[in-house]
Amino acid sequence: MIEIHDFEIAARGHLPRFVFDFVAGGSGQEHALRHNSDAFEAVKFAPRALSGMTCPSTSVKLLDKTYAAPVGIAPIGMLGLVREGAEVMLARAAQTHTIPMILSTAATQTIEDVAKVAGDSFWFQYYPTQSPALNDNLIERARAVGCQTLVLTVDTPVPGRRLRDLRNGLQIPPRLNAKTIGQLALRPRWALARALAGTPKLANLEGVDGDTRRSFADTMKLLSAPSMTWDDVAKLREKWKGNLVVKGLLNPEDVLRCCQLGVDGVVLSNHGGRQLDSAVAPVDVLAACRAAAGDNLAIIADGGIRSGGDVAKCLALGADFVLLGRPFVYAAALGETHISTLIHLLVSELSNTLSLTGVPIDELATVLAQNLRT
């Protein structure tokens, strides 16, 4: 594994087609999905020479905690479909390498089990559901395990149309038909491991509307809140005493609104290209969102980041931190040691980029931003 794309190639050969499509796919014709990565090609550095830097530090401070690198594990739903125990594996790696791990509401392991392993690296992604009782339950459970950072996701008022999942008839739990059985026959190791582990379930949502089998689209409807407004964000700000991060913003005006409400941070994200297919890429609006926010909140970028060089570009454009999703899913699919390999690779690439640009990590935004596309 010498670059992040290698993890995807290996995972494609390990996972059945319907599972790989669930991870890799986007919405609609996947324009936003592709643009997330392609947008980085237009961002270039004008490096500073003769800096004298050796072994540049990659550590950063975010929300009053110091992390080993400005990289976190994005919230990813239904990870148990990829590999049994994947959430705990990622949590353990996050704690070992001192980076944050955000557990999805749609996880296949409980808040309590994952938080126990992640320790102070644990963040919780909160999807407001259509059940007020369940919403209160999720927030209280996050508080009870000592979660310091709640990540409110706001870009799913309705589910995106994920055509790969629709064509594959993906259901939660997965169903067997002639098509999926044929795909499983081509991946016998995964199929055997999955059979021994049992059917993955949405561990934090069990009991909601019964334990009936749902399509993935129906599951996303359960996790959608079309009536949510800024008033709800204000109420959550009053209710949640820890760090509150709002995920799924792309408009500078919305970032400014978060500043006014006392939110601690935002994640610029188009949901990995899985919601609005014509959405801009986070890197397209990073500089404008930083200008709107000033120093009033933390800005985290999420989407299309596939190297330590991409991490550096986000920081230079104004981000304080970044999240990666799919690469960590691919690594988890291959096994726990591969997660550590991925983290080491990202940190190594970031360090190499810092050395070649000749700028310390805490000066990227001020020294190099003028040389980047804004």
C-alpha cells in the first residue's frame, strides 16, 4: 500500500459488488462524487525554498485538544456490512494514533461499545430522526459516555437518490436474491466471515418502527429531518454543553449563521457526493467560508481528500482539519492493521508535502493561501 488508491483497489477485490457499490457510490450520475476529488487538481502550491525545515510537525490543536495530525475519521453508516466490528477497529486505531473518530448514528455497534475503546478520541454524529424520543435518547447516551463533541448532520432533509444502491436493491439488513448470491459466490472469504458474524443491524436504532427489514432508502428516510430549521440548531446549542459541530454546509452564509448561534465548528461537506449531485465541492468554497467565519469557529473539510497533499491544500485554503470516509472503510474492510497503515501513510504524505512547500503546518494558511486558487 503505497498510496490511498491502493486500499480501494484491494477492497474492490475483497467485497461483493453490492457492498462495494454501497461504499463507493454517490447520488445521481455521481458528478459531485467525481468533482470532490477532481477539484484538488486545480489547487497548486508556490513553495518556499531554503526553509531549513527537518521533520516538520503534523500536530494541530482543534476544539481545545491536540491531535497528532489534522485528520479524522468521518462518520460512516453500516460499517458492519463491510466487516464485523469495523467501528471498534477504527475507534481503537483513532485512540492509538491520537486522531478523532466520529461514530455514525447509523452504526452497527453501539455508542457505548465504541466510546469505551475510543476514549477521548470519540465524537458522535447526530442525525436528527423523525422520532423526538429517539433523538433525546441518542443525545443522552452520547453525553453519558463522556462524548465531548457532537456532530449535527444537516444535509439530509431528504435522502439522495443513490442509483447503485437502488439497482442493487440494497436493504438493511441485506437480502439474498439471485443477483447477490452470485456476487457472494465470487467473494467466498467475505461471505463466510459475514455468515459467521451474523446479520449487521443498526445498533443505535434498534426497536424503532420494529425490527422490520427496510430498504436502505427507507432507512435514510428515518434519519432525515425535512422540517428541521435554524431554530432547532439554536435549541440544540442550548441543550448540548460540549462542542457542537454542524456538518453538511457549503454556503458561507450558513457558516456565518453558525457563528452567530455559538456553534464551535462546521464541516464543509456534500456528504461525499451522496446527496445533491450538482453540489459544489467543499474545496471550492473553503476560502469563502473561512473569510465568512474569521477566527470564530473551527472549519473542517470533508470530501474527495485522497492524500496528505490534499490535506495540506485544505489547510492552506483555510481549513483547520479534515475528515476522510471511504479510505477508512476500505482499510477496515481489509483488516485492522491496514487502518494503521493508512494513518501512517497520510501523516507521512503530509509531512513530505510540508517539507517540499517549506512552510510549517501552522503557517500554511497565511503563507501559501495567496498562491492558491480561491
